[in-house]
Amino acid sequence: MLRLIVSALTVVVALFAFQARALACATLRATGRLDTFACSCAEGLENPITVATGTALVGNGRATPTLASLIVELQAKKNGIGVFQAVARQMISADGTDYPPPRSVATCKGPVTAGPVAGRIQLVDKDEKPLTFDDVKNIGDGITPINFVATFAGLIPELKPGSRARLKIYTTAVNTDQPHTCSIDADGDGSLDSAVKTLIFQTVVRVPTTAFLITP
Ligand SMILES: [Ca+2]
């Protein structure tokens, strides 16, 4: 069932203009937006779908780092007050992206798990063409934009229409030349990796008040 939703969304999402902005300076940041979709079709498809599209900008000097994982986390304030808290996550690594099955990746902040709603992350280029993880994992010189489309299929009650949510993006790369790295098995191959850096970007986004209707 998820496969059907995702293939429907691939078409819908492809219609969106992507904003892979070049940066005048070397500030690292993420941009993003949320869109919601609803389906008035067969049973079991009533659940809303939330799509987070955005760009993580990863900087690199002289090293040749390899991306180990990218995590897209949705955060919301419980009952609209207090601090932002994680409500759902998707991730992509060499091990894949679909959730379920259960999925977790190692970061310098500790292990992070996907869920609780189903979904995946699709990486795309600046022309919105799909990219594989292998296409993206070798980080070049300068600022590298990583464009992602993260799909969350299922009700996330904390995401109230019209409220503010937060997109938190984690990128973990090995062999970086950045300060304060950690040593973990970042790519999950069973051996310890050195010079691992987890960069975290976050940006506040508006939860749309209107959902797009999908008719597969
Ligand atoms: Ca490893």
C-alpha cells in the first residue's frame, strides 16, 4: 500500500519547484518546506501524507568525506506550547531508506531510529531527477547541496494545520576535515570509522492548512 502512495507522490512531488539555492558565503544551513496530501480513495488510504522537501548544504575543505547517512526529523510543539520535540523521522543510508522495516543509523549524537510513521527519503538533483545514495555520498569541494524529499505516510497528530513545525536535518559523514569529530561505525559495516562528523541543520516551516488531494 505504501508503494502505491509513494508512486503517486513521486508524480505529485515532481511538480514542485525545487529551491537549491547557491550561497554567497560558506554558511551551512538547510532549507525546507512541508506539504500535506490526503487521499479520498480506497480503504486504508485515508491517512494523510506529509512531505518534507528541502536542501541540506554540506561544506567541505580539503578532505574527501563520504556521506554515511541523512536523517530528516519532523518536530512539533506538544499542544502548541513548549519546546520542539521530535515526532517522526525518515533516514537514508547505504542500507536503504524504506521504513518499515525498523531502521537506525549511528551519529556522533548517538543512534537514531526511523519512525513511527511509514515512509522514505528520495534524493534528487537540482532538476528533481531521482538520485541514489551512491550518487550523492561522495562529498566534493566547497558547498554541496543535498536535495531530499522525505515522505511520511500516516497521521502525525502533533502537526496541526497552520502551526509551526521544525525540520531537523542530520548529515553524518566519514573522513571529514572538520574539528570535533567522533569515532563510530557510521556506515554500519561493522568496523569503526574515524573523523566522523554529524552536522545538524534546522529550519522552521509552516504546516499547510490545505492538503493536496491525491487520486491514484
Ligand atoms: Ca564503518
